[in-house]
Amino acid sequence: MTMNIRVNGENIVIAENAKLLQLVKLLALEGKRYAIEVNEDIVPRSEHSRFTLSNNDNVEVVQAIGGG
């Protein structure tokens, strides 16, 4: 089964009971500098493999961009 979540304002369909790490892989964020907030709470990277997403979660992903 699937569920709907909102990522940076866009609806995404993902597997039911997906872990946050699955979303990281889906968004091709591995190896990049980023932070993730779920329902206005920051989720540390150390918890991404254990954190289970729920239907209608609101996820915000922020990527660090270098420059000068």
C-alpha cells in the first residue's frame, strides 16, 4: 500500500510505513549536505533509518549550497 506525504510543498506517493531514509534515497540526497524537518520538527540524520513517515506528513528538505 501507499501513502501521501508533502515534500517542500509537492505531493509525493511513497510506500506505507516508509522510513525517512527511503525518502532521502528517492530524492537522491545521499552524499549531499541537507537537513530534514517533518511536521516542523528537525529529524537528526542519525534517526533517518528509524524514523517512520506517516500519511499526510509535511516534510521540508533544505540543502546547503556553497558559494562565495
